[in-house]
Amino acid sequence: MDDRRIVTGAVQVLPLHADAYPVVDKAIAAIAATGVRYLVGPMETALEGTLDEVLAAAKAAHLACFEAGAEKVVTIIKIGDAVGGSTIDDKLEKYR
């Protein structure tokens, strides 16, 4: 299997913090800084890149919550993968 294939993923950070929105903003900024393609949604952020890049972006988002002041964080990660790769556009094409 090609390690350079593109996968899609989704990350949802749930900072257990009194004012969670600024913490989530920091998590999204951390994702942006990784350089992966991303699409912010109302409940999670979609990611696109190699498997290693997507996992690194999810980890960056998770750790950014602590850097922003959260004492507890629950992070949910989903990976969509296929032998031939998987992109955000492929998944959304029929809805656009």
C-alpha cells in the first residue's frame, strides 16, 4: 500500500472548559499550521492528507487545547481510507 496515498479524516475536540470556543479556535489554528487541507464543520473538522499528516494534525489540535488552558480534553478522530486514496471532494461531490 502506498504510504503517500491521500486519506480523509475528521477530528472533534471537546475541551472540558468553561469557555470552550476560544479553545476550539486554537485547535483549528493548530490544524491550519500543519498545512493539511481542512474544512471546518459545525461539529468536527474534516482533514485531508497522508495518514501520518492527518494523525499529526489531529494530535496538534488535541494538544493545542491544553496549551489554550483546558485541563481536560476528549478528542474523537475518524479516518476514511481506501487502497486508491480518499479525498474530501470525492466524499462531497454528489452533494455539490
